[in-house]
Amino acid sequence: MYLCTAMRKWLVKGCMNLDYFLFVCIYMVS
């Protein structure tokens, strides 16, 4: 979960496929 949060912050900075990444993150942790 921490990795997802760290990667999310990095992606927010780059604004690249954020919604898709969050979907994958939620799918992986659920």
C-alpha cells in the first residue's frame, strides 16, 4: 500500500495515466 501511495505521488507529478494506475493499485490490494 505504501508503494502505491509513493508511486501515486510520483505519477501526480508527471500526470501520466493516474486513473489507470489507481485502478490497478486498488485491484492488486483488494
